[in-house]
Amino acid sequence: MTAPVIARPDAETTAPPRRAGWAALRPLVLRLHFYAGILIAPFLLVAALTGLLYATSFQVEKVVYRHELTVPARAAQVPLAQQVAAARAEHPEGTVTAVRPSAGPGQTTRVLLNVPGLAESTQLAVFVDPHTGRVRGTLESYGGSGALPVRAWISSLHRNLHLGETGRLYSELAASWLWVVALGGLLLWLGRRRSDRRLRRLLAPERGTRGLRRLVSWHGAIGLWAVAGLLFLSATGLTWSKYAGENVDELRTALGWSTPAISASSGDHGSHAHGAGASASTARDVGVDQVLRAASAKGLSGPLEVVWPGEDGTYVVKEIDKQWPQRLDQVAVDPATGHVVAELRFADYPLAAKLTRWGIDGHMGLLFGLVNQLLLAALAAGVITLIVLGYRMWWRRRPTRGFARPYQRGAWRQVHWAVLVPLAAIALGVGYFLPLMGISLAAFLLIDALLGLRSRKAAAAAPTVPQPATPSHLDEEKPQNPDTPETATRTKNNTP
């Protein structure tokens, strides 16, 4: 026996008057927020869980590799050239690419070597006691931040789940939708509170509420506090993505926002262009200690990294203090004379390049050190809480069996053309710039249209009964009664 279905006098059967205000936009935003939250939340949850691990990895790294990173502090230090020689003797198969001198009492010197067989962007880090010149240990070092194995493993887990280029798609999808979910939730929460001028009801969960209303209150308040951080994580996360990241790079280049690079030509130093500057065939080299003194005379101070001569034949000394205020000045030093031949000051970076640097370092937990890492951990915990509350809200709205009924279909028909057309144009532009978001949005719309078609065919083939009123999830005070005949009818006949 075919159960009766509910007549739904919504936009699928009757075209309501088009409006341009929030009353018309709210159903559209609510439906988008609902679908994006339900379908994209698993990706966001994985990104948040792995991001929480990454935020703790800096402190874990200090504990796990304490022997390699620290030594008993003493007053005297051996020359840096002697420390580099000790590292090279420990691993003669490697080629010195850079050295990070001890940045303070009790810290080791890190000598970076290119060694055959290591993964891309990975070097061998040899840790040397600056007081004795003895090697303390050897570890793989990944990327410009010098992540050691534990942090590098967690970083890769967060970035691509250890699945290579294919795994990067998950994080790009999460970053592409995060800002949409965050802004949609913000609009819904502010729209709910627009008639209430009490600040506490905007910033904090409601007191004395129960059931679904209590879940909505906590979900909205936490989302309001987290929204700025979520937008920041979305924007900066996209810079590392595969497809959207390429578009971001092209845009930065076209607008002149690229980070400047130091470049100097100090004559014919062809013998220096191939490595460590220590072979018998190398032309005159003043040595790394003199290079450091030249950089110090120009105002550079630790922590520093000395990059061995490359294509232009010069040493490059960089400040690598990415905490606040950032010290990222660079100088190029002629190895034959020990003179500084080029300078690049962070203060002279274009504003866009500075913002990019700050954004990337903030996302990586470097900009404010421990404070930055604690904020990232709090944001990750907030995202996890929002997702759990969101799914709980969805579960509370469900009938006795099956899934909760989605929100009103055809909400776009209520929006005035003067608003709908620009929205559609913006959606197309964003979908082009963020390809994974565009593809997934198109898939959502297609699936929704197919489900709507099936729902209309089922409604046309069955008798109808009057539809009970169903409040919006933002206004519902308590969950539906699972024992009512109407709920059982919705359970059997509802399609998402």
C-alpha cells in the first residue's frame, strides 16, 4: 500500500513574489549552509583534527629531539667553519647547502646537507655542539621551517593525509568551502539576533534553553567567536592548494604582490656555484665566519641562516626569526672579499608581500610562537565542536527513521532578479577561481535537482494529506515528536 505524501505548497508548485531583502535570502543561505555543512563537514573535521595535532607538534618536537636541539650552555664557542667541517666529516656523501648557527646559549648549530635519496624538499640536518664542535645527532629536515621528522609527518598528514598529490584535494576542498560555511552561519546567526539589541544574546549561548534550541544557541555563539579565524585559515590554506593555489600565484604575480628575492652579481665566481665552497679547486673564500661578521655589521642578528653560494656565486645570510616583530632581512656577501654586495630589508617588502608572509607564518604557527600555536589549537577545537553540534542538530531534526528533511527547495525563486543575477555571477567567478568548490557546487545542484524531480513524481502519483507546520531549525524550541502519525508519514515519504 502506498502511503500518502504531504502536499507541499512551496516554490516547486507555486512561484511566490520575488523579494530583495533578507527574508528572501535567508531560505537560500539556510539551504546552502545546511548542504555544505552536511556534505563538506567530514573534510573539515579531518582538517581540524590534523590541524590540532599540528598545532601541538612544535612543543612535541622540542621534547622528542631535545638531545639534538640542546646542549649544556657554555661561554666559549669554536669557529663556525669548524662546526661545518665536523658535520661534513660525519656525512662526506652530502653537500653543504646552508647552516643555522646556534641562536643562543644551550642551542645547537644545524648544518644542512643535500644527500642523495632524500625526498623532495628534504635535507639532512646535522646537529653540532657549538662549544665543542662534536656532532650531537642527525635528522631529516623538511621545508623552509626546518620541520624535523615528527612535525614533518604531522604536517604531511594535515596537508595530504600521506596520499601525495591526490591527498591534497581533501584539504583544498575543505579550505574552499570553509569560508562559505562560516559566512553563511554568521549571516544566519546575525539574522536571528537582529531584533535583539542585547550584546550578550549575540555573543553567548542562551540560558535556560533545552533541546534543539540549546544546540543552535551554542553552535551560533561559538561560530561567531571563531568566524574571523576560520576566514583566515580558509584564505591562507588556499595558498598551499593545488588548483586554487595556482590561481592565487598567478593573481599575485599579475598584481605585483610576489615576495621579492635578493639577487647580486659579484663577478666571476663560477667555482662557488656548485656547492660547499671548501674544495681544493675553489677560488678564494673568506669563510663562513667572516661572512657572518659582514652580515652582523649590516645589523643582522640571530637566529640566522647562511645559504652557501648558488648561481650568482654569493653567500646569502638571512634572518629567520618569524615571530613578532619579524626579522627577515637578508644580505648577499661576496665570498672572495667578504663584502656585502646586496641587501633586502623586510621593511621594503610591498604591503601585499608582507601580508602574505604574515598570513602563511600565522597559519603555520610561527608568527607569535606559542601564542600562535595555542590560538590555532583553539580554532581547531572550535571547528570540531561546531561540526559535532551541527550534526547533532541535524540528528535531532530527523523523524523516527531515516534522515532529517532538508530545508525548502526552490528558495532561489523568492530572490529578486536584481539580487539573484549578481549572486549567480559571483558564484560562477568563485567557482572558476576555486575549481574544486565550483565542481562540488555543480554536483550539489545536480543532485538536488534530481531529488526534487523524483519527489515531484512521487507526489503526483500518490494521494495527499494536509501538511503540518514545520518550524525552521533556528526557531524550533524542541525536536519533533517521533511518535506522531505525521512524523511517520514524513519518514516514509521524505526525500533529501
